[in-house]
Amino acid sequence: MPREKHGPGGLGMLLLALLAGQDMYGYQMIEALRLRSNQVFALKAGTLYPLLHTLEQQGWVSSYDDGAPGSRVRRYYRITPQGRAALEEQKSEWNAYADAVRGVLEGGALCGA
């Protein structure tokens, strides 16, 4: 499986996590990420769309246009089965990384001491 350029815990993983819950359009993702992260992740469209295009090229996300008659058409993104597998792998890597950092910060037992 190809690795995401942004590594464990990257923004791509966070976008996949959002899309695992429901299909979304760009502004909706920006707002959901901002709200769920308590304002920590405040993406701009110029950051979001290149990430989405990369995820689409990797086969992890697909897009489609939708809109009610007479209203603005929006491009929605959905996670693919390959994207779900990549998300699970990245979550596992992120959890291992976070556990390692926590072990150092909390002064875990030293091996071989």
C-alpha cells in the first residue's frame, strides 16, 4: 500500500477520518476539521484542495458533483475502500508513534538499565 507523503498523523489522515463518517464538500471539511480540533486545524482552500487531489490520485478518495436543481453544484468527496484501509493503517502508525512519544514524555522505564 502506498504511503501518504504527510506521514502518520498528517492532514491526509485527518481528511480520510472525516470522510469515513460521510461524504463532504471542501468548505464542509474545512469547518468540520476546525470545529473538531478546537480551532487547531484551520485549513485554507489552497491547502485543502491539493491534499484532496493527492488523495484522489492515490485512489483513497473519489469525487462527484451534486446539487439541487437551480442551486449551486458542489464537488463532494468520498473515501474509497482503499482509503479506508489506508486510514486504518495510518491510525495504527499514529497510535504507535503517540505511545512512543508518551513513553518518553512520561519517563517510562528504561530497558537494559
